[in-house]
Amino acid sequence: MCRRPPSRPCPPCAPRGRPMTGQSSNSVSTTDAMSSPVQLRDCLVGANPIIWSNDDFDDLAYDVPLETILAEMRGAGFAGSELGHAYPRTPATLAEALGRHDLRLVSGWHSTYLASKPLAEEEQGFRRHLNLLKTLGARVAIVAECTRCIHGNRHAALGFGETFEPRLSEAEWPKLVAGMKHLAAVAAAEEMKIVYHHHMGTVIQAEGDLERLLASVPEISLLLDAGHLAFAGIDPVAVARRHAARIAHVHLKSVRPEVADRVRREGWSFYRAVANGVFTVAGDGCVDYPAIFRILAGADYRGWLVVEAEEDPVKVPALPKAKAARAYVRAQTGV
């Protein structure tokens, strides 16, 4: 594993020139909010409950009641929600819970282990997930390959660049590609799409691996998560421009570059990075969202825009942050 960090800030963040100090307030960039907004037609704005309660780490507000999450989500102005660990997985029960707050189900994360587990087993779990999503009206299924992933390990240092672990071996790539093609066909038969989520601490973190996967499996679409891309040292604007036609889902979060730089220099784990505020919402941090919104508008993107940012909700209260992010998206996109 290559853990020697660079001595400079996360490259995609450096040009933005808005250094953040520690964890921010719940304000957003008024400069960005006033800069030539675009119009995104037929888009809806949702939220991920990780703003309120972290799915991976039980000391980051893991036990926030579902009713609190949904009530505040709707109160902040969101139209839909992705799944979280507190959400029931029975379609009728979930529909009732969302319906009480006039929220729609947007989508939900599904971990795949296509490179390391039998395809039949993987398909069975994916079909259950797909059925829940489709029954409640979602049209995209979020997947990420989690073979040997380390983002849930509190002590494993994140690697960067093209030479770190976990990486897929050449023997594992054909299994991942064939498996993704198969799951994409399963989804297509249900009139749904797979959207692939590039994610820190997984085998698809390096830019070269993301490009290889997208080139090898044209049947899948891209979930554009600019926060994870920027954190990995990848230019999210360039990725959005290069794959604009394949973007079928969008997560809106940003990165605090000075925290990302410490992660690299000091060999932090994903947990430590999150707990210390590496992520923040769109309109804060360093990701150039006005440029991304222009690319989405040019591609006539009509999917969901989902606000998320895994932080410590005790240090950065969820509701003010969610409201600020919602206002920023409205100012930038008209939705």
C-alpha cells in the first residue's frame, strides 16, 4: 500500500481559493449563490439521511429517530429521501413512513461483492434491494463494489493515487465486469438503471479504475459524487464533463481542502476524516458546483439532486446545514 501523502492540498480543491478552517458554520458561499445560476428542468432535490445519522459509525448520531430525520428533511424543503440504516425495508412500512412527511423514495445504496462472492448470491440480494426501490417508485439503484473495502474500518489509513490498496487484481476484474453487466441487465428488465458510486476506501477509488469500469460496462450509469471524487484527488468537473451523458444520479457534497490535506499527510482513516469534517455540503468547501450545474444543464440532466455530507451531527447540527444546502441548490439551479 502506498501511504506516502503529497505535500500539497487535494488538487481539485486548490483552484477554488476558499480555504476553510476546521468545521464550518452552516452558511454557504454567497459568491457562488450569486454567480449566473442555470436552470435544471424536471429535476427534484432530495437528501440523504446521513446528514442526520451516519450509516457506518455508531458514534456519529447513529440512533437519531427516523421520525426526526424525516420531519426535518421535509421541513428543510426536500422532496425525497434516499435510504438509511433507520429506514424500514418492508415496502408498505417504508411507504407509510415516507408518506407521513410527503417524501418520495429517491434510491438507496447497495454494496456488491461481485469480485469475491458467487454471482447467484449477489443477484439474490440485489433483486431484494431492487424490489424495494421499484415498489416505492425509485428509478435508479446505487451500487458500489465493496470487496476488501476499508471505509468502514476505523483504523485503516486511506490510500491515494493509482498505487494503493484495496485494488482489484487482474484476475478479479473480469468477475466484476461480468457481474456488473449481469446486474445491469436485471435492473433493465425492471425498467431501472444501475448508477455506480465511486467511493473512498473501495476498489473503485482511483481515477484509472473508475474509467476502466465505465469503459468495460457501458450498461451502467454514473452516480456523480463530486465530494468523493475531489477527496480522491480527481477533478470532479472533468469527470462530469467527460461522462455527462452517463450521469443518471447526483450526490451534492463538497470537501474542506485543508482537512483532506491532513488526511493525506497524516495517514488518516475514512472514519477520522469524516469525524473531523472532510466533507461538507454543496455551497461550502471547494468543489466548483456552478461549473458542475452548467454541465448538467448542458446535458439536459433530469434526475435527482441529492444533498448529503457525512459529518459529526453533534459538531455540525443537521437541520441548519440541510436548510443552507437546500437554499444554495435553489439559488444555483432554480429547483
